Amino acid sequence: MNPKLSVVAAMWLCISSAAVLGQSVSEPRRPGEKNEVQRNEMPVFGPYEAIAINREVVRDVKVDKELNVYLQLFPAHKDKELVVKISNERFSSYREWVHGGFELVSPPNAGKTPYGWTDWVQSKAKYIEYWMDGEIFLHLKRADL
């Protein structure tokens, strides 16, 4: 093999490995919680900072001027049930929604379009958790509270 190609291949391998390693999580997570971005690289959506995000499920998040939170899911996940929980402390003491329950559920096969936005969620809670298949896939923390 050409020595120059060996050096280029080795450099590419090092860069690729660093990129993969850079996606690991630096702090412990709740069992089943997936997070593919370094803590210091977490995206911010309006007043919310993602403290956990599974980029295999969530394509994008938007927050409008009324602080309504919308998700854009990848098509493979659009027909799954979504469960949303809110709290003032991370993973504890869930608050009740206006309807009286501790979980807001978007049923499976609710007619979400591929790459369409979910129904909005609005809360004054410090944390919003999005669950699917029994695992958290998005955890938002309100930075302005």
C-alpha cells in the first residue's frame, strides 16, 4: 500500500473515531435514557435546553412565541404513542396536567404526517419529558425559570 495513503487512512480513522467518541454522554443517565450529544453541545430551543435527546427519534424541536413546544419526529417513529410528563425537579414529583392526569398521551397512529410537527405542548414546569416505548427520548429543561 502506498505510504501516503496509509497516513491519510490512519488520519481518517482517528478523526472518525474521535467523532464517534465525541457523541458519548459525559454524565450518568437514567436507565434507558438515550443521548447522543455531548452535554456542552446540547441544543437550545427558545427558553428550553435539551438535557437528553435521541437524534434517532427527534429530527427537530421548535418553540413559538407563546412557548408552545412542537416536535418533528422521523417517519419510523411518527405512529408510536408519545407520553409527556412535567416536573419541577429532574425525574421527580410529576405535576398534574390541566386535564387531571400526570401523563399527557398522544395515542399511536394519531395521523401524524412524515416530517410533520406534533401537537403542541405548553407548560410552566421546569422540565418536560417525552417518552416512547417506555424510554425517554427528549428531556427539556426550562432555562429561564
